[in-house]
Amino acid sequence: MKVIYHDKLGRHLSIIAAAIHLQLIGDNVSRWDLRQLPYFLGAKSPGTLHYMGLDAQGNEIFVLGRVKSFPIIRNAYLGLNRIFKLNQDFIFVDVQPLASSSVRFFDLLNPLSENRDRKYLYLNGLFGGLEKVRPEVNKLVFEVKKKLLQGEDN
């Protein structure tokens, strides 16, 4: 099974969800820990799938930034799977609805800005927003893992 956590940009929420799923981060995670996650705050092209790792049950975990084109991207992945008879099972997990207003606001700022004050403002605001939504992300990941386990038992 391939689990694809996706959000608008694929720079933070989807990466945090994948990291929680893979147990790369725990409940007491620091800002430093988050910045060390693969692909965290990295600039990526929309639709680029990034492999994060294998979970304890052998499921492959990916992240995806999809801007507004998720239906097209999902259909392309599923279509290629069918056309080439890859017989891969996918679960697409949308974490974007969990984004708080502060996370959405700080997405508008450029995280790669050379302006030190702007970058500091961006990181502090973003991390504050991410801390607020963390319990909801944990709950979502728990539900995904539960579904995966139930699927294996059937």
C-alpha cells in the first residue's frame, strides 16, 4: 500500500503527517527537529511525489504538494497505475483542511527570503501555527494507520 499525504504546497503539514506516521518525530518535537525532516520547507514543483519511508507494516509513505490540481494529479497516478497494470493500492490523505489560519497566512510569505527579519517572522509564525494543529494531525494519522491495519486484517 502506498500512502500519500498531500496538502497545498507539500512543504510542512504533509511532511509532518508523514513523519508522525513513520515515527520520525514524537510528541515533544522542537522546531529544530522539524527543520531536520526531509523536504521540510523545501521548494518543490506541484505534483512531485516524494518518498518518506516505509512504516512498520511495510507501507510506503509519500508526500505531495498539489496546489489546486489534486483531482488531475490523483487521476494521473491512478490512470498510470491502471494502464501499466502496476496493481498498486493508494490512499490519498488530504491534510490541507487541518491548516489553521496562521499556517495559511504564513504560506503566503516567502520562506526562502534573504531578508533575515522576514524569514524569522515566517518561521516563528509558521511553527506557532503548526503547534496548534499538531493534535489534529496526530488524530488524522492515527485514523489512517487504523484503516491500514483493518485493511490488512480483511
